[in-house]
Amino acid sequence: MHALRQPITAVVIVFWFFFWLLNGLDKFFARQNVGFVHWWGNHRVEKFTMYFDRLALDPALVEATLIFAGLVEFGAAGFFVWAAIKLLRGEPGVAYRTDLAITVSIAVFLGFTIFDVIVGDRAELLEHSTYIGVLLVSFLAVSAESFFRHLKDLDSQSTLNRHYPPKA
């Protein structure tokens, strides 16, 4: 299985995929009984109603805003699915796709932090900023694994008998 050859990358992909998937679902199912489980989650309708009241915006926009945020989070999860497919198939470009997914995630959190500053929610600002830091560590972990894997490939039997520069 190709995922076992890059375990750090696999863990990063799985973690952030489920992070975005579950956060996206939280925008739709918070405080609802979804049949097989009661989804507690964070009741964002109350928070966003308070934010919109501070900004003198129509509270009717809260639902649309939460739906938009949930769809953006599903989109971020989709980038990790794309990286996972490359990883499971053993195709090249896994590190690039994972880096792209991490970059998209950082962009999403930057948007969230800008909103946090505008509405004055310092607790959410700290939380979202911390996630940016964790994403940067995830990027470094994937990059380090890719780098050391490349070094290992250079030292493999298939490259020991090569002459540099190649003979003409």
C-alpha cells in the first residue's frame, strides 16, 4: 500500500480531511438530531446573529453565511481528497497536492481571522491563528518526509551504478 510509504503525509491528509469535513457538517447539523446521533457541535447561529447585530447587518443573512462557510470547508476537504487519491494510487505529485491543500486551508483560516478581527472575537481569532500554525507545521512535516524520501531514493540500488555526469 502506497500510503504506508509516506505515513506522515497520510496522517496529515486524513487529519485535515476529517477536520474540514466535520467542520463543514457542523455548519449544517449543529444542535440537531440527525437520526443515528445527536450532533451537538457549536451553535454558530447564535454567534453569527450577535456578529451581524454588531455589524448592523440583516440577521437573515446568517443562514446564507453559514452555508457559504460550510461549502468553503467542504471545498478545502476536497483538496485533501485529491491528495489522498494521488497517495493511494502511488502517483507522483502527492507532496504538491498536499501542499496545495494546506495552502488553501491557510487561505480559509486567513479569511476567518479577518472576520474575527472585524467582529472583535478574540477567542476565535486565537483559535484560527493556532490552526494556521498547525497547518504550517503540517507543511513542514510533509516537506521533510518528501525530502528524506527523495534522499533515500537517490541512495537506492537503482542509482548506485550511475555515472555523473552521464556518459555520452
